[in-house]
Amino acid sequence: MPWRNSRSRIRRDGTRRLCDSRGVETAEEMDAGTLMRLRRDEVLRWSYAAALRHVPQLATPSALVLLPIGVVALLCVIPPAGDSLVVVDGRPELVGPASAPLLVWGAAVLVAWTAGQVVVFPATVLLAAGALTGRPVSVAAAMRAAARRLPATLVLVGVAVVMLAAILAAGFGILTVKAEAFPSIVVMAALALLAVPAVLAVPVVVLEGRSAVRGVGRAYRLAARRFSKSVLTAVLGAWAIPGLASWVADAAITSIPGPAMPILLGLAGSVLALVVTPLQATVITGVFLHLTALRCNEETGPEITRVLRSLPAAPERPRRLVPMLVASLVPALLYGATVLVNPLGWPEVRKTVVTWSWRPGLVDDGRVRPHMGALRSEILWGLHAWPGSHVTVLIHDLDAPALLTCADPACESPTYEYAEPKAHTFLAPATAGAWLSDGRLAMTLWRRIGAQEPPSLQLELLICDARGCAPASDGTALARPTGPFLDGALMALAPRPGGGLVLATAEEEPEDEDSDRHLIRLVFCPDLTCARPSAKEIARIGTHGGRGRLNDFTVDVRPDGRPIVALLDGATGALDLLSCEDPSCDRLRSAQPVAPGPERNMGQFDRRPGLTMVVRPDGRPLIAYQDGDGTVRLLDCLTWDCTRTEETALSGAVEQLATPALVLDRSGRALVAFHDRVHDRIMLATCEGVRCVSAPVSRTREDTWTRLAITLDSRGRPVIAWGDGKGDLHEGDWQLMLATVTAPAAAPSPGPRPPQPNATDQPG
């Protein structure tokens, strides 16, 4: 045992005479059992045991100083945060950039917390030393002693800042030279471990009264005898175990459903805030006393005596501290109640990372499955919420369209299947889909007929439900390609109010290679089998955009059965609308609510603007689109043919373009989901006409470019899907996200109704 080499013997009265070669008598301050306990190697065990036994007393300095700072910070951070706060999964989250007042306030809170910790931690070290040696110290005496050592403690803070700066500089230097993160992390971790003994300077300064510089030197001399054990004990006890406990508590509490979660989360945060500092101070003080007790010999015997005699002996009853500690939990209850009641009207969101548990090489049960490694943000195609809790995402895979279905909001075990089992017979370009009123999905696919080259192709219709897809009819062709390539074709699909479907296609004119004209054709299906489709050419439109991009072209049907087609020119930003005056589209009225602008560079066509459209119950279209400079706009048609419109901008101009998503809620308001590339966040705009209120939904990675999809769940709440990040799924660079807005931001107040179509506006 480590104490066998020390010079000691038992006196007649049963106490131990310690370090007796110089006659230094310490039995009055500490009995032999205490010294033997300090010399044992189980520093972490007996330090934690002492800390937990004396938590009320050890946590009092934190409750007196740090909790008031936290309460003031919590109350004062709300105004600077403005509209950037969102309650995500039961906790407030800053979504968007930090404003200048928020940064200033955050810096002020950090300075105040550091100043409070300069007094709190040394005082807790004194209390911990008393608890470890059996000599209780009063809180008031500990705070006064810590205040007297404030100059030396401030110097220690400066030393810590210099050490941290040196570690970061070394890490960034290695990163600059090697251009790899791993060597930089290894170097910073090694330097951090070498800097750990410096924390022992706090008990040296507080308990032995040394200066800061001499305290750092003595700390390293003490740790040199058992460097690895001392560093390991300090790292585990002061940082690793408290961090693990915080993570476990957070994971356990956030999995609790219902309104109790925010309150429990606040209570857990307050308890951990009160307990962590006592645990850290007790472990570090225990390591110091252990190393000091091991050095007790002829030359260093007075060291332990000075430590013991420096403790102010003024015991107090811990039970008096319990009411104050209970009162310190009130801020946690206020936090939980504020989040639960949400009096400030923050948006509330339930967010799911659909792909968090996906791994390559999933078990294949013999069916042909899509390759998940091919998932990217740009292939997100549509979203639908089935009756109940099922949610399906339409994925445009590199091979053929696929359906990803979540059985519950958590989406822990999603299914990912091709829309049609014989996926190898289909080609991916120009897929269109539409959600039907009965909850099913109608989808068009190009099927390869035969094995000859070039292949013979025909467009077929599939009807899908939550279990899978099946052909609507046996081999009926909705259309055949007019040219040798499919990447110049656009198509869109929409249900008809009385049953059936209408398919709109826009194909480049094949007769002239330099032509920029598109042939617009409608295909009418009288029912969902579409066994007898009828096609009609309705217009030819000149355009520079739309090559192979579905969201540049869309179709919808008014309640009276009249189709309307919208086409966005990807090069000039012009928006054309073709409105049928009758259900069979024998007569057509065209309008151009957005005039063409300067033609964009052809090299920018990789990511072009897109549009989405819905038709309101009164027959007036509503269009959300992104123009040539990347601004998301909402176009409100005041007449059925969009000859009179109003427009509003929902975002600023950006270089990276991403098509917004649009849906009508149950009250007829427009819900527009779009990607705010300036601030890297997903936004949801709630609009009455063109009066819109936008609120953040979630942060996105800085490199995110994504399509968006939006729908309403069975309770009428908006559900948004997007791809976060870019690159490969299995390298962690991309994730498929779902967010349900359980409590949206305040909607705009209804204004005067727009002019309703009169007799002259109606088709004659």
C-alpha cells in the first residue's frame, strides 16, 4: 500500500504520529484514517462520494452566483433573439443568424459567467477540502477566502486563456500544413492532456496561498510523480463523467412524450448546473490532497499541515441550505412552463432525421431495391401524408422513382422501395406524380418496350398506396416521345375534380435543333385506369428554360374541371399561364404575369428557378416560384386567367436556386416552404393573399441546396421535407429531414378580399 513507506507510528492514545522526524504533529488536524484515505488510489470514488454527501453545501456558491446570472441571461436573451427562436422538439433553438445585440449580450453573459466562476470555483474547492478532510467549512468563510485570492485566481484565468490559445494555434497550424483534420485533432488532444495538471493550481493557490505562477509550477511538480493517473482521474471526474451524465439525461428526457418533457428538461438542466461544479471541484481537490499526502515525509511534512490549518473551521448545518437550493429550481420551472405555454408565440416544430440510422448494405430479401447511396437533395420529388401517421416521400432515384414511407412520426424504420417492382424496365426522366383525393398517388413512368436499340418507349400510369404501386391499366400508353431524347421533355400530372386525371407535357420541337420552342400537350383520362386517354395540342411556347426540370412546368385543374398550365422560362424568368376556357380545352386564354428579363448565362442552368401552383376553391391560381436572381416570390391571381395579379417577395436574391413548395391549409391560406440561403434555414410563410408572415422552421447546413416538399398531415399541420447538406449519404454529408410544424407562427390578419371575377372575367 502507498502509505507503508511513510514514517509514522501509533501513539498510546490511538492517534497516529505523522512525519515525526521533525516532530511535526498533525493529529490535532487530521486523524490517521483521514490521511490513509487521502493516500489511497481510489481518488475518483471517494471524491464523488464526498461530493454527493455534501451536495447542498457544495452547490451553494453556484446557487448564489451562477444561477442568478443564468436567469438574467435567459430573460434578456429573448428580445435580441427576435423571430429567430423556434421550439424544436420541446426546446428553444436559435434558427438563423445571431443579431449584433444578441452577440453583444452573449459576450456580456460570458464575461459575467467567467467572473462568477472565478469566485465560485475557488470557494467550492475550499468547501470540498473541508468535506474530504472532515473539517466542514462555512459557505460565507469560503466565499470570503476566495475573494481574498481573487488577484491570483484572475492570473490563473489568464494562464488558462494563453494555454487554450496555444493549443488552438497548434491545431490550426497542423491543419494548415497537412490539410487534414485528424492530425490536427490528435495534436490538440495531446496538448490538452499535457495542460490538465494546470487545473491543480487552483487548490494550490487557494489552500496553500501561493502565487499563480508558483501555483502552476507546484501543480506540475505534484502531478509529475503520478502523471498518467492524475490526468486520467481529473479528465474522467471533472469532464467525462459529467458530460456523459448530461448526455444520458438529455437523451432520456427528450424521449418522454407529452407536456412534461420541457419541465423535466429544465429541472435536469438546473440540477446538473448545481452539481457539476461541486463534482469538478471535489475531484480536482481530491487529486491535489492525494498527491500532497503521498509527499508527506521528512522534507515535506509541513505541506499537509499548512493545507489543513488554512481551512476556516466554522461548521454549519446543511439542512438550512435546502430551502435555498429548492428555490434555485424555480427558474427551471419557469423555463419549462414558458416553453410549454409558449406565451410569446414561437413556432413549434417536431423534427425527424429520416436517414439517421441508415447504413449501406441493408439486408435484401430478394426484391430489387433502390440504391440508398444515390440519394441526393435534388432528387426529392414529393411528399404525402396518408390517413393516420404514415408519411411517404417520392424519391426520383437515378434508376427509377422510389417511395420512402414512414409508418410513424419518428420514422425509425422507413421502407424504401421502387415504385414498380420491375424497375429495370422503366426510365427515370420526366416522371410526374399527383396525390389523389382518396390518399393514393398517381405516377407516370416511361417504360422501355423490347430490347432493341434505340429502345421503344411509352408513357404509362401507376397508382400507388402505402403498400406499393400497380399499373393503372394493362400496357396503355398515355404518350410516346416525339424526339430521340427524353431530357428535353417536361410533364406534370393533376387529378380532375370529377375523377380521372389530366397530364400536361412540354416537349422541345424536334424539327429544328436550334429551336427554343416547346409543344404543350394535354392528355385527358376519364378515370383512374386511363384505358382510353385522349390527347390535345394546346399551344407552342418559346422558352430557353425547362430542360428536364419538372418544377419549371406544372398543371392543375379548377373545381369546374378547366385545366391551367404554368411554364417558367429558366433563362429569362418569364412566367406564362395557359388557362383553358372549358374542361376539354377547346378554347385557350394565355397570360404572362411575369415578363421576361435579361437572359441568364447557359452555364447557370444546372440549378434553375422553379415553380409550384395550387388552385383555390374559387378557381384563382396561386403560384410560388423562384425567379432568375433566386428571389422566392408569391404570385396571387386576382382573376381566373391571371390577367390581373398581385405579387410579394418572400426572400432576398441568392445565387443558389431551390424551388419552393406550396400548399393550402384547411382555412384556404397559402403555406409556402422555402430555403433561406442567406441565413441557411428552412422557412414557412403563411399568407392571406400576398400578406405573408414568415417564420423559421429549422437550420440547414451551410452547403445545403435542396428541393422542398410540403403537405398537410391528418390534423391539418404542415409537414416539410428537405435534404440537409450535399454529397454522399453514408459519409454523413447528406440527411433526409422531415419537420412537422405543430404550432405555426401568428398568421397575418385578413385584409380586404380581392376583386372577384365578374361576368366579363368568366369564360364565355
